[in-house]
Amino acid sequence: MAKPIIAITMGDPSGVGPEIIVKSFQDKAIHEKCDLFVIGDEKMLTRAIDVTGVDLHVRSISSPDEASFTHGTIDVIDLDLVEEDLPWGEVSSEAGNAAFRYLEKAISYANEKSIQGICTAPLNKEALHKAGHIYPGHTEILAELTNTKDFAMMLSAPGLRVIHVTTHIGLIDAVNKINVDRQYTVIKLAHETLQKAGIENPKIAVCGINPHAGENGLFGNGEEEEKIIPAVEKARAEGIDVVGPLPADTLFFRAKRGDFDIVVAQYHDQGHGPIKVLGLESGVNITVGLPTIRTSVDHGTAFDIAGKNIADEKSLKEAIRMAYELAPTKVVK
């Protein structure tokens, strides 16, 4: 059976990305499900192998067509963007620019249909900005470089999926930015994404903005009535199984219990908190609405432990698994 080709971007080379990548490549089961290669710097992967002691060989290639896709070998598109003595765990424009360029290269392969999915190791936003790439994070870079207007961040952990109406903006700005059109778009993206994943009629629940979802106007200034209810009603009229707004303080418990397939969170911390309580090592970040599937670890660059062989690769392995499960299989030539 044909396997999808997944490109792994190395993220910030000063962070834990190189380490969790080489540790993940040890897993033979992953290679049985998909064909993997890395976009990054060969020297950083070699250094990560020295740090972790894994028994792997790094092989530089110039295109995905040259990849061997064999267990025991890490094929890498070597962009050669950082110095060999780049310090672990430090913010730098050099590393921030490299992280951006790795992702840019992956997107070019996706646009060429050379790959079926992108899995990203973490980047550092301060380093990214220091290099002149002013984006809140991976999601916004991917959307701009693929000319995607309707997209959303989805997080997945065992027993819980969350999709966000707003993400990397302040809480006051988030409430102001939420509107009916965006609310409806996110509900629709949730429905379509889960249908593609094999859930025929996904059950969707929408969080309120205020405590107790406003409690019929008792809390807030009518945000639920103005910004959420019309979108829910519109989606329901189209046959989407969606309810809300519901109080966030009990909704995530109900979703984890199995009452719903996905929760629509209104802002960053409302959705991220419950996922991360379930475990940083098991969370996966998925960007939905893009022309290609993109998954990521749900943790940062962890500069405090970079280069120390402490970083846990479980989240990256989960992200790879999610990428090959959602990606289309490659065309056999």
C-alpha cells in the first residue's frame, strides 16, 4: 500500500527540535506507516545524535525524490543556515530565520505536491521576530504562504479535540474580534475536518465567552447572543450537529466523557488549558483549512533543557501519527 510522504521541519535549531526528531526516527513502527524526511540542518541533527546516543545515520539530500525512506537513516534537506557551534537554548536571529526558512521550504514542496503532509518541531516566537519574521506562530505563516483565508488551530489529546475561534491575541482583543462569520467558519471547519477523519456526523459543542455562557445576559454584555447563537443556528440549519453556547467550566469534562467529538473554544487559553492538563507529551496541534495537512507538537522549544538529552519525543511521534492518518496517500509513479 502506498504511504504518504511527510516532511518534518526542524523548528528552532537551538531548541529541542533536533533531539526529538532523532529520537522519533528510531521508531520502526512510524516508518511502516509513512515516508519521512527532515528539512533542516544536517550538522544540527548530527549534533543531536551525539547528544542522545541514538544509532542513526544522517544523509543529506537535495529533493524528496532522493530520499531512501529507510529505518536507520535520517534523510535531510540540508539548508545549511546555522553555524555548527550555534548555542543550545539561546534566542538568536540566526536560529529564528532558519526555523522560518525550513517551513517555507516545506510549503514549497506541499505546493508542488511532492509531499502529503508537514509535521513541525517547535519554533521560538522571540527568535522569529528577531529575524524580522513578524508572525504570531506557525499557523499564521502557513496560512499566508499558502494563501489560505479560512483556517483554524485544532488541538488533539486522548479523548478531547478543541478548535479555536481566536488564538494568539490578547483576551480583550479576542473578544472584540469574535464575530458571527468567524464563529460559523470555525464550526464548519470542525465539521468538515472530522468528516474527513471518518466521523460521519460529528457532534460539536461551542463554548460561551462569559462565565456560565452569559447565563441569559446576567454576565457580560450579550456576547453570546450577538456573536455565537446566530452562527450555531445557521450551522444547525445546514444539518450540522452543533450545540451552544455552553458553559466552558463543564463543557470540557462532558467532551472528555464522550458527549461531543470536538469543542469550539473562543480564545487561546480557554482551549489550550484543558488539552495541556491531559499531558504535554500527548497533545498535537493541527492546522485545519490548509491545502495540506499540518501537525505539530503542542509544546515549545524548551530552551532550558535543549542539548541535555532530556526532551521527550512522545508529542512529536503523536504529531507524526496524526499527520499520516489525516494525509492522503501518495500517487504511485
